[in-house]
Amino acid sequence: MKTSSAILLTTLAAALVQGACAAPETFDFKDPKGVNNAVFKLDAPLESVNGSASGISGTVVFDPENPAALQGKIVVASESLTVPNPMQKEHLHGTNWLDVATYPLITFESKSFANVKTTDNATTGDITGTFTLKGVSKELTTPVKVTYLKDKLSARVPGLKGDLLVIRAHFTINREDFNIQPGHYEDKVAPTIELDLSIAGAAPQP
Amino acid sequence: MKRSFQILALLLLLGTAGTWLIAGANRGWTKTSVPVKTLDPVTGIEGISYQPKFLPGVDFLGAGVLAAAVLGGASFLFRKKPTV
């Protein structure tokens, strides 16, 4: 009787632990280390424009036991878009191009995660969501790689326990789709914009 | 005066071209900051930060060449002193 009670308790405890581990976690992508970045590249016949954005925030809910249920929203502050040439940066932020004063945020909000494959701690798949730039929202699907780093938060931020989630994505958008000088200056400013997202989010545990 | 303008034009041309070449002969536009990449060992993400650095580009070179040409051209406005 005693033995069966012990087995029952052990099983219950294991189920509880497993349940606790399997719970979806919310990862905050406001990076205290300032490493998170989105790189953009426009390769036109006469000019190549390369820059990056660092003002990244947002949250993603990820369940390591059910990666396909991933959902969240990533926000980039338009003002944080930087190129090395000061005049180019001024033009980029200006009313003719991104108009960062009127449209301060660039966002991507996920809707679904398909073709999900998980190997060890890395999950790949195609994420579909709404991408909003300069006030125009379009649905897009892009391949994404999500790496779940369990208990690695303390290695990055000493004194904090928790997990990390690294998201990498590469996709291309057409600037005319987002009303960014459609059909103009295509010899100097490429009509397509390549975007590379490399971001890490943290889920601290009490 | 004519000679002074010509020497100044030559110095400006050499100075501009020299600065551009020494700074790496950047064939893009002038940059006032350069991206510096740092690897986050935990996540493997390459962080990008911009550090202030003046990197003259083709616009800097062009402006220098144009200014030297204007100075050189202006030198011809001065008449040669008549030799007696």
C-alpha cells in the first residue's frame, strides 16, 4: 500500500514538473545588451545601401513542447534605422521615404507557423503574419529559425535565471508595396529590400 | 598671385586625393560612422553598433577636385606681370 502511494505521488510530481516545463513561455525581446538587430540591404545598379536597426522590442510566446504554437509580435522603432552616411540617414527618415515621425513603428505580428521541424533545440518553419511598414500592412510568409536555449539567460545576464529564444529570419519586401517612393529612383535605391533579423528574447524565471 | 593660386590648387588636389587614398579609397559616399560587429557568445547573434569615424568617399574626392579646378582656373584671371 505504502509502495503504491509512493509510486502515485512520484507519478503526480513528475506530471506536475512536466506540465510546468511544457507551459508556454513569454519571451521579451527588448534586449538589455543591445545586440538584437535587423539588417537591411538595398542593392541598386548605381548604389548599394546597407544599414541596420537596433530599436527592437516585442514579445513572443513559445512552448518548447509545441513549437508550432509560436505566436508573437516584433516591433522595430523606425527612428533606430541607421546608415553610415548622415545625408542618406536624413533622407531615409524623412517624409519622402520612411517618414519616421508619422510612422514610428515597423511591426510583424504572427498568425501561423507552418512546416515546423524541430531538431534538438532548433525549430525551423514558415511563419505567416502581418508586416506593417509606413502605415501599410501586408501579409507575408517567411522561413524562420527559432533556437530555444534553456537556462541560458544567466550566461547572458548574470543574476537572472531563465531561458532564451533566438529568432533568425531572412526575407525580402518590395518598397512599392509599402508606398515608399514607388517606381522612383530605382537605379539608386533598389525596389526590393532584403531584411535579416537576428534577435534574442528572454523569459526570466522568479 | 597667379603662382600662389596654382600652388594652392595643386596642394588641395594632392591633399584631397591623399586623404581619400589613405582612408581606404572608399568608392561609396562619405561616412561619418562605421558599423562595428560584436558576437554575442551565448546567442551567436552578431550585434551591430555604429562608431563615429570619418571615411571620405567619392563626394569628398569630387569636391576637392572641383575646388582645385576652380582655384587653378581662377589663377588664369591674374595677368602675368609684364617683363620690362
